[in-house]
Amino acid sequence: MDAAPQCDGDLGERLADFFAPQFERGAKRVVSRSDSPTLPLDSVSSAFAQLHSADVVIGPATDGGYYLIGTSRHLPQLFADLRWSSADVLQQTTRGLERPQKLGLLPLWYDVDTLDDWPNAARASRRAVASRDRSAGPAH
């Protein structure tokens, strides 16, 4: 997808505005992730894989929200009437799912919403670099 400016409105309106045209263009699975700079690519791949059998997949964040959300069909009501930036956004979202929609969950991860969240990002980045350096082995 090409880069495009976000629409006005709250996060729910912006998410709905992102998802809608993807499905209109024929997408079968759409995933949005943000605010988590060190999220492993495997998590995004897992989200797409889960969407083969799930209607919605969510990556729960440590703050009660989520760092990733994906759907296998257009579900604009998924983002409506939520109290964004509250500690129960994930619960609000899952309560809003119509039954019998199937929900897939990814592992718990952090996201960066405020300045106070940056230390988590810095720690995760250092761990990722150290892990990469260990797996690369000695230089020749």
C-alpha cells in the first residue's frame, strides 16, 4: 500500500479508514501494527497465518491495549465507541466482537504510547542486538 495521510478523528476512526479501502481493493487479510518498534517480524507473519482461520487477530500490549490488530474481513464496528488510551482497550474490543467470530491472540508485547514507554523499547532493542550478535558468531 502506498503511504497516505491519516483521516481526522480518533484512533478508531483512523483504523477503520485504513482497513476499509484494503478490503475494497480485494485484500483477504489486513493487519495494522504500530507503536512497537522492535516487534519481531514473526509476530506479523503469525498474525497473517492466524487470519486464515480467525476473523480477528490481536496482539495484546502490556498496557491493556494492543500493538497489532488484523481482520479477515471488513469489520468497521470493531473500532467504534472505544475509550482509546485506557487500560481496558483490549477488553472493550473483544467484548465488541459479534459472536461467533473467532479471535486469535498473539503473545503479550509492549507498545510505545508515551514518553514513559521508551525504556521498554530501548531494552528490547538492546536485547535484539545482543541476540543478533550472538547468533552471528565470531567474525572472521
